[in-house]
Amino acid sequence: MDFYSKCMQLTSDYFIEHLLELNTWWEPFVDWEGGGIFANVERYSRTPRGTRKELLPHMRQMYNYSAGHERGHPRAESIARHLYETLDSVFPDREGALFLTTKQYEQTQWEVDAYMNAYVVLGLSRFARTFEERAAAVRALEVYRQLDAEFTHYPLAENGSWFSRDSDSKDCRVKSDNGVLHRCEAALNLYRALSGTAPDLLETYGDYLRGEMQAMVHFFITRIARPEEGYTVEGLKDDCTPELYHEDSRQSLAHGFEWIGFCFEMETHCGLTIDFLDTSGRLLVEKTLINGLAPNGCFRNDFVPRYRTGPQIATFWPQVEAPLGVLWARKRLGGEAFLLEKAERMLSFYRDYLFQRPEWGGGILNTVSENGIPMGRGRGHRFKCDHHAVRMCEKVLEYNLVSGDQA
């Protein structure tokens, strides 16, 4: 019986099989001749649509196949190494260590995207940790340090960091939860990579990276998190207050779950103590589930504070981040408060409605309505390439988040 028709059970075998299935599904998109991996998926098949390649999917897939290698995917190492070795030939445009991207609607203009470069750090760090590649960790450190230098207006704990910079004018634009969140994730993964592959560099830069993480967690707690209301603020003005009319705009519920997981990992690997996890973090998880979890397991990520509700849809990445958040909370705060049934319900919705039928090409749909109707046939989430599902499986297995089972 294949993965798509198997009855879902929360055991380590389920998460191993899902991770390996995701690695297998993306294999036809690897460009062995030209380098890298194709970014767009043709409808109703497992073939690329065009030849476009983009840096963010490239780095996410480097992460995905590094994680897949650790769980026994037979071709993961060759794919991960291919992506690592072709990174510069596929994406040659840089400003120092930072990669450039063209603005979406202005193809002749370039910008430096801090979010995208945080994923460069993530992909390189994950590759370095899996394959003990010191050079990849050293490069990740170089990218992170330049990212910090160009996108931080100190103190980081109070002012946060910018999301993007125009490569001509050098003007920084946008402050967001998304930018701070994934820069913090990058620092965490870099710390772990240096620990395993370059301990001499960790001795030099360990305190610096721990300080960065602590500052960003402080920024999250004081500027982004709204535990009493059960959501996180997405967009911030230059002075780090919420954007005008944010209460009438969509905010994210799933980002709070991501923060909870990263805080847990920072305590585990970086020698930090984050009291937020046992105090306001608990409230944030409880209230977020009240706001987002539908009775049938659909997790409605977009939330409009003024109306205490949001669109009745399920998007792929929050639908896997939310059950992972419940499992993190169970690990830290106990099963009585955060029932396994809630994670099972959300993963059942994920299995039942977000998987496209195998005869139509399989894969994970981007978005469905709350009653499971596909909203378009897009798959793979162009910029995410199923990365959140891979990471969910990876973390469940690494930290034994399924109660009573040994990963």
C-alpha cells in the first residue's frame, strides 16, 4: 500500500516514510546537466514547467535532501551534493557573500533579500552538518555575518532587522516577523553546523551567535507575539510598531508555532534558557489553536484580529507547522494540556485533502477550502517545495515528539 492511501498513524515509521516520499517526488526536477533544480511544476504530472530556477527552492531542497540522507533516501546525498556544487554556477550574481535577486516586476533591477539569504545560511548549514563539510559551514558563517552587518540597525533586540535592500540605492525596506524568524532559524542552524564541523570557529563566534538568537527572541516576545490574542504580528513599520491598520489585515497564526519550535531547539543545542516557553509561550499556543483549528482539522492560518477570524482555507505550510507546534508543546508542557488528538486531526486533514491523486501526478496541493475543495491545482508551493513537511518529519524524528515512540 503506497503512502497516499495508507491510514495515517503518528509513529516514527509514518514520518520517515513521508520524508522519503517527499524526497522521491521531487527527483525528476533535478537538472543534472545544467545544475540546480527546476522551480515550477507542470499541472497533472511530475515534470518541470519551463526551465526557471530560483535560489530559495534551491536552498530549501539542499536542506530537504540533507535531511533525507540521514533517513536513508538512496539518492539524497548525490542530489544534495549536486545542489551544493552547482550553487555558484546557477546563481552567480552576488554582493560580497550575499546573493542578489531581481525584483519580481522589474527584471532589470536587483535587490538583496535578507529572507532569501537567511535560507542560504540554512541550506549550507544543514548540508555542512549532514556531510561534515567544513567549507559549507564557513561559507554559511560568511553569509550570516554580512547579513547581520547590512540588515541590522542595532540594538537588534529593540530595532529588529530589515527584510530587503535595494542594490543601487542601498535603501533598506520592510521589517517583518517572517524576516526575523528565519534569520533566527539561520543563526540556530549555523551554530549547530559550526559545533559539528568547525569547533574552532564556534569557540570564536559562539557567543556572538547566541547573542544574536537571544536578541531576536526578545524582539519576538516584545514586538511580534500577541499571546493573549493568539497571533503574531506580520508587518512592522520602521519604528517596529505594527503596520497601520494591521488589525484589519491578515496576520499569521503558524509563525508562532515556528517560533516555539526554534526556541525549544535553541535551548537544546545552544545553551540558552528561554523562559517564554513556559509562560506566555503556553498561552500563545493555546489561543492560536482556538483561533485557527477548525473541528474537521483544517488549520486556518490567516487571522484578522478585529474580526477574530480569517479566510476558511488551509494552506500547505501552516497545515504541517500547526501539528508540529502541538507536538512541541506536548514535549515541553505535557500531554494533558495539548492533546495528541489535535495534531492527529490536523494531519488527517492534510492527508485527506492536500494530497493530489497519484494518477494526477501526486504531490501536495498549495491550498484547499475548509471543506477540502482544491483552490487551483498548484503543487509544491513554488517557493517552499514541500520544505515545511520535510522539516516537520525531521523534527518529530530528531526530538521524539510522538509520545511513547522511539524515533
